[in-house]
Amino acid sequence: MPDNDLPVLAQKVLETLRQSGRRLVTVESCTGGLISATLSDLPGSSEVLEGSFVTYSNDLKTSAVGVPETILRLFGAVSLQTAEAMARGGLSHALNADLALSVTGIAGPGGGTISKPVGTVCFALASRSGLAISVQKHFMGDRQTVRRLSVREALLMVLES
């Protein structure tokens, strides 16, 4: 993936949100704030970016955005159910946001299992009218590649919303 791909996508996301009059909040785990950082690197991002929750630990997923402990216990931090709860929680805690984008995954090099190998990443996009989409992807590559590909996928999800 070219390094200049992300700023181009981010600019398109900002323009799309601006044109639609929507504001975005991100709830990030494995990307560690990279989605928000990619967007906020660009001038004018404050017009449409409400902010970001970086909820790396399960405790913070619960305390900061209200992911139910039962979801984490039953499905794990890397699951569509958790990504969906993160997105819904982001909206409920960022009252001026119209959309919430969440990502949780295993960037590696450790942490993978047979059922959830390194490169497994779950995404969700929620709006005030409900869950828009959730998807699980499997990316190949080192930690930085998985994280960059996750940012790319997340930005594309917003563009397609």
C-alpha cells in the first residue's frame, strides 16, 4: 500500500463528512489512535472530527465507552460484537457525533490464536439511526502493515456510508 494513500483517503473522508454535515468519533484499539491522527493531520479536520477514544485495554473499553463485560467475556476483545459495542458506546459518549467508527484487532506479532490469528481486525460503523455495518478482515504483514491496512479499511468504511 503506498504511503500517500492514507492522506488522500482521509481528505476524501473529511470532504464527504463536511458535505453531509456529519461529525465522526473514532473508538480505536489496535490502531492506537492512528485513524484519528490520520484525519487530524489535515487542515479543517476539526469541522468534522469530534474526537477519539483509544481503548486499548478491556477495562477501558468498558469504563470509557461502556462495552459490556459480558460481551468481552463471551466473544473476546477482537470480535464483531465488541466492535459493534465500541461504536455504539462511542456515539453515546460523544453527543455531537453523528457517526462512530470502531476498530479492534490483533496487530501482532504476538497475541494471535488459531481461531483469531494475527491480522484479524474487526470494524464497526454506527450512526444515530443504528448500526451501519460491521466487518471482520484478515490482513497479512507485520504490525505496522496490519495497522496501516486497518486505518485504510476504516476510512473506506466511512466513505461508503
